[in-house]
Amino acid sequence: MAEEINANYSALSKRMAAIADLNSAASLLQWDQETYMPSGAGDARAQQLATLYGLAHDQFTDSETLRLLESLRNNLANLSDTESRSVDRIWRDYQRKTCLDRDFIERLSIQISRSFHAWEKARKEQDFDLFAPELERLTELKREEADRIGYTESPYDALLDEYEPGMKASELNRIFGVLMPELDRIYRIIASNRVVQHEDELAFALSEDKQWMLCRDVLEMIGFDSHCGRLDRSSHPFSIGMHPSDVRITTRFNAEDLTVALWSTLHEAGHAFYEMGLNAETRGMPLSEAASLGIHESQSRLWENQIGRSMAFLRYIEPAFLNAFDGKIPHDFIGKLHQKLNRIEKGLIRTEADELSYHYHIYIRYQIELDMLEGRLKIKDLKERWNGMYETYLGIKPGNDSEGVLQDVHWSHGSIGYFPTYTLGSIYASQIFNASLNEIEGLNQLQSKENLAQLKQWLQHKVFKFGRTLDANSICRKSTNNDLNPTEFVNYLETKIQSIHPYLAL
Amino acid sequence: MAEEINANYSALSKRMAAIADLNSAASLLQWDQETYMPSGAGDARAQQLATLYGLAHDQFTDSETLRLLESLRNNLANLSDTESRSVDRIWRDYQRKTCLDRDFIERLSIQISRSFHAWEKARKEQDFDLFAPELERLTELKREEADRIGYTESPYDALLDEYEPGMKASELNRIFGVLMPELDRIYRIIASNRVVQHEDELAFALSEDKQWMLCRDVLEMIGFDSHCGRLDRSSHPFSIGMHPSDVRITTRFNAEDLTVALWSTLHEAGHAFYEMGLNAETRGMPLSEAASLGIHESQSRLWENQIGRSMAFLRYIEPAFLNAFDGKIPHDFIGKLHQKLNRIEKGLIRTEADELSYHYHIYIRYQIELDMLEGRLKIKDLKERWNGMYETYLGIKPGNDSEGVLQDVHWSHGSIGYFPTYTLGSIYASQIFNASLNEIEGLNQLQSKENLAQLKQWLQHKVFKFGRTLDANSICRKSTNNDLNPTEFVNYLETKIQSIHPYLAL
């Protein structure tokens, strides 16, 4: 009996490994598409990707997978904890994927393709109306997807579950209910005190070649292992893992502002550390996969914000700046950089937002997509709603649709339910980093290569090693002894702002 | 009836397209492995490739392919000529691939992996004995492969057929029988006349950056379409096509000698033009695939040798040199370059050989692998045989095994029967280029971008468009009105050598 169970578990693992190979190949094709692929190859590449994903879907949903899963689920007692949780995860994937038949997946994929092209055009012409009809059709399909998958409270939950397993809109409402008033309170104090936030823009111009060198130097200083990863350029920074031994990140360059490239690099490096820390032996199994987008994002934000925007870290990487500026670093460069990186100022563009106002951008998108899914908001009213909310929450009105409702690609890809994971990531990051500060001596005193290696080891032990055999909240508990808690993020922000502006009464 | 036939042909095409997508993905993974992949990712990559090739094999050899092929083969009259030839080609592939079951393929693949690693080690340590036992096992398996596939004259034919469909050892013997005495005769005249072959090595040193620029400029001048292809660096130059819209080539750099990078680039560009010229609509079908390695090699050699080593072409690309040397081009640079590129001198290393003595290297390898396969040569005697033949045919003895019997990777990959396609490529190239000279006015008068575009158009019409719906010799006839004929290659060499050394009595 136990032998048969072991044989079935091995057979399942082997199936999952082969599917992981297909997905890894697809990931490399996507990486290439964003970095080196000749411009004329787009159609052929789309076909190759469709074939790989189609095959992966077929292999995953075929009857042999079902047979193995059913046999294992009837014998969970014979499996280890990790094994039985792994079977449970794969079973849930199976149910989710078999709800969506090949016909639906094709219809959705065609509509996504159409919506994305419409979005690109609309964005170029700054005209939401060019995108609206396609977004309407896509939203219909996403509602159908939610219905097929099923939900108890909100159709939004069915979609959210893909990115943040187990999370619900009702829980998000609770989280934003705590978070937003606090952010309002802090922001009002900053605004009413007319906080002096110096910025010397000229100090941050640097040639692309030198920025490239800077990013490579800093990656080396934070212990990014170039035997298992690499940095490239792309128009939108991203990270992608083919395997723990092969994780690629990209960045983009703005010659006027070196922080764009370097902080994108830090962000993506955080994602990469997570991917590199996943189990290398069980590819395709939950041990080798990320717990959720929220946990993934917590790792990128931890390196970009908690570490990257701290004075200690800036001092640690000062030699890299010195090198990039050929020894002629501008006067009080680290001080000015610290100011710039921690300036709080509401703006129109999500990806350029500071650590506080960022969450207004997410909150607005979340409200809008929730209302879309629950049928309270029609696409034709979406733009007006967007502009109204930006005026209410951020006090500014987009000058055109491209810097307004068309600024993000996510909806055109059908990624509805994705945005909130950014906020979850910020909260998890503050909690996890806090716990690491308590447990790793001297982590906040001096950032050194040894310090950061200790941190990564700690993260390996507290986060990475579980893969998705634990859900996001359980990982939060394992690493912090607490549940997800937005107040910790508020405390983190307050402490930091207070230290930079000691005269504020926060 | 006709409707069913059409449906079956469509179904077959669809299957082949999906298999082509898998193979294209695998090609990209291989390209990446040689160019950008982090060094630690080798094992994971090997697994991904094994999964993709395994799936492609399973899909190709499954019973549905057989059903479609049988139904179509019973109704060839209802198909067009191209369709019926395509079915015939796929049927032959099917027979070949189903001779080799999964167990044999795995045994072979493991042995190739072992042999390659042993070769790498042996080459590093200049010791053939470290490679010999693995090569012996591999040769056994290749003999088994030949037996499984079947042959009438020689087991060598069964292996050769994979690279050069329809070619036989008896035909190769006839070709070398014509070619080698002629090369001997020409070489003896050159050697006995103590031909002055100037070479000013210092003139060809150039920084890697400038060489990179030079290669890019020349690619542009020969009309390499960067929307559908790209150039990268790798330790061994190669070309690889994912699709006619996505063909990658690589080159390598020697700072002391710019001809290494540029002529590798021209060689690989010739391969790339062929891949870019294959049918883009029928991926996976014979119309979209190369006729043979010999024909493929004819295209690379045509650009590297017939065009690349001609005075007219060197004059045409002189501005690129001027640019690379910042306007300070060495005195009589083009003249010296022409001398260097056409110097005839026997040497030890195949990849560095001139157009004439190159074929001694091939002839030696061919004789050796033929004797290995037909059981006349034991692996333990291989090195002695190699060294003996180098002394007989080239008048030099390798100083060590790495510059001798270990110089090429091919055998370690199990590629036995591959080498002769290089010689076939040279012969086809001379015939095809000759025909193009007769048909395209002014092609040899002045090489210009328009000229070269006309040539490519001519090649498109005479070679590329047939894919492998015609065999190599039929393509030779279509383009030249002649069968494969080594004498034309001899004439090409003679004419060129005579023009450079008019005082020789050839």
C-alpha cells in the first residue's frame, strides 16, 4: 500500500516536473521576447507560447493526473505533511484548471490579445474609448471565469485566488479599512507642516553605461549570484525564474535619474532571491513554487524599500556610486539621495509613487475592479470614476487618459485581482523585515555583505523553503509570529518619516 | 473523399506545426545556453531540453501521425505535387524515428552526454585515451542505430541519411575520387612554385568593440534583416533558426585577427539567409525545412568564400573597414586582406584551413568514420590512423591530441556522417554561385547592396523556396541545370588561384 502511494507520488512529481520544464521553456521565450528577440518574430513567438502553454494545460488536466491525485487524496495519512499539503495544492490547481475548458481558454486568450493591442493603441492616442469596448468584452469573460470557478462571497474572490490563494475581497476591505485612514492621517500631517523636501535633480544624472556598471556593482554587493542569474535591459523591468539556478532580472535606464535603474534592479533582485531560494530538487511541485504574489512582492519591496531606502544601506553602497562617478561624487550625495528616495508627494503615476501614496493608487484600482466584477460599475463610466477618485484621494486630475486610466497594462492582460497583491506585499515586507531586525543582530546598524547574507539565510529559512506548501498567511506567521497586519506597515512608515522629519508630531 | 484528404492533410500540418513549436522552443533554449545562460543553469537546461525533445518525439511517433500518413499515402493522387512530396518526406522521417524506440534514444542520449564530457576533459588534458572508451561505446550505439534503421550497402549510409538524405558512401567515394587527385595536383603546383604568399599579420589586429561594429556594418551591407535576426557572441560560432522571422547567428573574436569574427559572421549569415528564406506559413512541414546539411552549408560557404573572399566584395565593404579603423586604414589593406584570405597553406586545424586544404581534413575524417562504422578500424588504433593520415595528406603531425584527433566536437556528439556535408557544401556552393553569375548580370563586376539583393532573390527562387520537398541533388539541378559535380569546385579554385598567381601553369 505504502509502496503504491510512494509510486503514485513519484509519478505525480514526474508529471509536474515535465510540465515545469514546458513552463520554464515558455518563461525563457517570454524573457527573450522582452530582451533580445528580433522585432519581426512576434507572431511566431505567440504561436510557440500558445503551443507550450496548451501542452502544459493538456498534460496537467489529463485523466492520469486525476487518477494519481484521487489515489493520493484517499491516502493522505501515508504521506508526510509536506507531501500531503503538496497534493492538496495540486488538487486545487486541478479543480481550478479543469473548470476552464480548452474552448474558454482560447476565447479568453484571443480576447486578451485583442484587448492588449487596443490598450496599446489607446494609450498611444490617449483615448480610453479605443480600449473600452475590448475591456468590456474581457471583463465579461473574466466574470464568466469567476462563475466557472465558483465563489461564495464575491466573484472577485475567484479571480483574486489565482494570485493570492485564500485571500478574499472581504479581507481586503478590512485591510484597506485599517490602512487608508492611517495613510490619510500621516499624509495630512506632512502636507499641513509644509515639510521641506529638498531635491537636487541634477545630482542624479548619469550615463547609461555608468548606470549599468552601478547596477552590476550593487548586485554584487548584495550577493546576487551571477552563476544563477543575470541582469538585462527591457522597457519594463521584470524578473522571471526558469529554475532556482536560472533567474533573470531586467531594468531600464533614465539618463537623468539613476534611481530609476538602480531601484528597479533592487526590486527585481528581491524577486530573484526568492526564486533562487526555492527548492531546486522538486521542480513543478509546490515546494519549488512561490506561495503567492503578495509574498513574492514582499521580497522585492523588502530589498527596494526597507533595505534600499535606508541610510545604512546607502552608506554601504556609497563606494559603488563613487566608482560610477569616477570618484567625483556630488557633494552630500548620499544625503540628497536619501531625501529623494523618501520624499512623500502625491502624483499621477503608480510606478513613480512613494511608499505612502503608492497605496492610494492600488486602493483606487481595487475599488474599480471590484465594482466592475460585482456589476456596480459600467466600463463606459470607468474613466470618469478613475478621474474622480484621483481627485478625491490624490488631489490631482490626469491631463490625459494615458497618464490616467490607461497607465497600467494589467487589465488589458485580463489581470483583474492582481493589484491588491502589491499592497499585501508592502505589508508583508514591513512585517517580515521587522522580524528579521529582531532576530539578526546588527542588521540595522550596518549593512554589509555579511549582514545581507545573514538576512538572506534567515529569509531562506523563514520564507523561501516552504514554497507554496504553506499559504501566505502561514508563512507570515512562521516568519513573524503574527498574522498579516497593516498596522505594522503604518508603524514602519511613521518611524521612517519621523526619523527624517523629527519635528513632525505623528 | 477529396474533402477527407484535405482534412487529413490539414490535421497533419497542424500536428507538424505544434512539433515545430516545441523544436523552436528547444532551439531558443540552446541558443541561450551558448550565449546568455548563467553558468549554473546547465543541469536544469539539460532537463528542459530532454523534456521538449521527448515530447516532440512522442507527438511525432504516436498512432495518430501514422493514421494520417497512411490515409494520405493511399490517396497521393488527390494531393498536389508539393503536398505529396511532403507526405513522402514525413513518412520517411516517421519510419526513421519509429526504428529508434524511447529506450534506445535514452541510452544514446546518456552515452552522448558521457562522451561529450569525456571529450571535453580529454581535450583539456590533450589525452585521447580519456575519450577512447566513451567513443567506443558511442560508436557501438551508432552501429546499432544504423542496424535499426537499415541499409543496403553500408551502415554508414543509414547515418549519413540523417544529414544528407539520399546520399551514400559509394557516391561519396566517387566524389572524393574525383576531387582529391585534383586538389593534390593543384597543391603540388603551388608548393613546387614556392608561390609568394604575403601576409602582414599586424594589419589585422583590431579591438573587439571595433570588430563588433565592423561585423554589424557588413551585415547591414549584405542586407541581413535585423527585424528577423540578430548577431551575438559565443565561443563557437553557429546559426540557429526558430522561424524565418527569428534567425540568430553568433561569432567569436580574436583581437589579433579581425578575419576570424568577420568571416565567421559571413558564414553564419549565409546559413541565416537560407533559414529566413524558408516558407513562413507552413512551419513544421517540409516546405519550411532545409533540404540537407550539404545545401545548408552551400549557402554559408557561398557567402564566406565565393563572395567573401573575392576582390570585388572586399572593395565593396572597404567603407566598413575604414569606419572600424577610424579612417586610418592600413596601407593597401584590401590587397593584403585578399592575399591573406586566399593563402593556400596546409595546417593542422580544420576550422582554420584554406578553401583547398580544408577538404583533406574532411577526407581524413570521412575515411576514419567509414572504417569505424564498417568495422575496419578499432577505436584504439584511431589516433595512430589520424596522425598517419595527417602526415600522408597534409605533411604535418599533430603536436598533441588536442590539435589532432580531439580537435572537433562532432564525434563526441554522436554526429558520425556529418563531416562529408562540409565538402558537399563547398561543391554545391561553387555550382550554385556559378549559375547565379551566368544569370545575374553584373554580379561579378561590382558587388553592391542591389547586386546582393538580386542574388538573394535568385537563391530564394532557385533554392530556398523548395524547402526539403526536393532532395539536394534536385535542388542542384533546379538551380544549376546540373547534377552535383566536384569538377566545378575544382574549376572555381583553379580560376581563383590563377587570377591571384597568373604565372602558375594550372
